[in-house]
Amino acid sequence: MNKVKKQTQKTKKRSYFTVGPSQVYPTVDKHLRTAIREQIPSLSHRGKEFQAMYQRTEELLKELLGIPDDYAVFFLGSSIEAMERIIQNTVEKTSFHFIDGAFSQKAAAIAEELQKTVIRHEAPRDSSFDLKKVTIPKNAELIFITENDTSTGLIFLHEYVYELKKQYPEKLIAVDLVSSAPYSPLDFSQVDLAFFSGQKGFGIPAGLSVLIVSPAALKKAEALKAKGINIGTYHNFPTLQKNREKWMTPETPNVLAIYLLQNVIEDMLKQGIEKIRKETDNKAKILYRFFEENKHFSPFIKDQKFRSPTTLVIEVVGGSKEVRERLAKVGIIVGSGYGENKDLHIRVANFPTHTMAQIKTLMKLLSS
Ligand SMILES: *Cc1c(COP(=O)(O)O)cnc(C)c1O
């Protein structure tokens, strides 16, 4: 025991470029201390302070991301959970999935496990979708999109989302924003469901997912319920909404994570979301240029237009293990490749918490 403790104390501060959990937002340290001092973890989730916290967090999030007033914000345990809730609550029989990597596959697999009919449309291996080649059948109730598939670093363009909404106004559209929020300037009025987890771009500890739901999606859940279809229990949309009307949650939620999210959003609003987005673009540009010009690396997604600015997936000549280990020795943690690409790729997060100075240090170490 003693030995372990000593080792932890000696650990030098690391820079986490991992795609999730990632490095926490710089102000989280201060907010955590305040939370303990103010005994936030002991707050009742049925009390006035929690109610105010829920309401304020929803209002701040709507301001930060430009979410319409009449959309609901629900708190869930994880984004994998959000995938399951979306399928349960909005699909009676058939869902349509754009597949651009392992996370979009996950949502489709969940729909199958819930015994829905699943239609998959797969992107070519390292480029994006050609909407002209896509027809979505009439019976598909939901279009499921992964905006930034963290396993491949492939993005789904917003112009495609809006085109789909125009072509299929009667279908619900769900967007996984897990590794692109808050960077993503998505027009939420064009989609019905969107979700993200705290441990990626917002830089708070894992264990909280935020699900944004349009009035149309809520109505669909109520209709399915009225038809006698199983839409789940404590976290079905009508139950979440009934509780939300009192700024409560059906279960004891992750109050500490909600507190941290509220405070981090406040900090981001002070920075200004436009500034955060511009900095993300600048950092992405510099990083991609570096990986293109260095002969040991090349971006996995070849077409620039479809490359993720927030989670870069990079092929490493001769394998990525040695590079990761060498960086780890000096306290820089980058992600491995996903699944079968574990030792072929590195993945580098470019979230609001990552500074230009850290990125320059990373590039310097990678070029030596
Ligand atoms: C990480 C991730 C998820 C899963 O999030 P959890 O909080 O681990 O459930 C889903 N989708 C994408 C794109 C992700 O990057």
C-alpha cells in the first residue's frame, strides 16, 4: 500500500492527448476543490440547489451551443446509454445508420440487439459518404449519424445533415456529437436528437452524458408508449421529461459531474465559443500539416475535407507502439489506434483544453 502511494505522489504531471477520457479542462481542478468545500456531492437531488443547477446547466448549454429553447436536455450515464435510449424511444421497427467507424457500428448493433430492423450505409474506407448514392427507405423512422467517428477520424459534414433533413423532413435525425462537441457548430434546429459525453471535449470526468431531445422526438416516444411498445423504464423520454419539468432526474444523478459541466460551460462562455472554435481550427491545421510533412506519419483520412479537427487519426510508419511508449516516458500520452489499428495508428485529441504550447511540444518530440 505504502509503496503504491509513494509512486502516485511522485508521478509527474502528464499531458493527455488521448481522445477520451482526455485531459481535463484547466479550471476543473479549482471547481473540484470548490465542490468539495461546498459539499456538492452530498446535495440532495430532490432539493432546490440541485433544481437550480439542472436549470442553469441546461440554459448555459443552450447558450453555448445555440440549442432551440423548446428542446429538452437530459442527463444520462454514458453516450453508449444515449444510443440505446434513442433507439428505444424513437424507433418502432426500422432505423437507418450511416457507418463511418466503430462508434456508428455500435449504435447499429444496439438497434439490432433491441430487435429493430437496421439498415446500414457504410462509408468507403477512408473517405466520406456520397449522398447522391444514398436512398433511405420510406419505412426508416430514424436516421442515425455519427458526426465525428473517433475510431477513424472521419467526419460527417453538416451540409449533408441539412440536406437529409430537407429530403426526409418526416424522419427523425440523431447525431452523435461525443467527440466533436462543443467545437461543432451544428444547427440543432435541423436535428432531433444529439448527445455527448463529459470526458471528451468538455474535459470533465467520465460518467455523464448529455442528451438533447426535440419536441418531435419526445412526441414519438409518447406515441410508441401509447401503442404499448417497450421504450425502457426509468430513463425513457416521457419519464425523463416529467422529472425535468421539476428540474429533477428519475434517479440519483451524477451531481458532481453536472456541477463541473455547469462551471466548465461558464468558463467556455467567458472565453467565447467562436474563439474556442477558431483555436481548434488553427491547432488542427498545424497538426495535420506536421503529420503530412513528416515522413514517419500520414493522416488516416486522405481527403482533407473529411478529416476530423478534434480527433486526429494518424498512421505511423513501422507501427505506433514505440512512439507511444517513447512519448509516455516524458509524460505525453497519445491514444493508440482503435481496435485492429491499435498498433498501426496514434490518435491525438485536439480539444479546448489542449493548448497551442502543448501541441508544439508534442510535435517537437514527435520529430526527434
Ligand atoms: C467515446 C464515444 C462514445 C461513447 O461514449 P461513452 O461515454 O464511453 O459511452 C460514443 N460515440 C463516440 C463518437 C465516442 O467517441
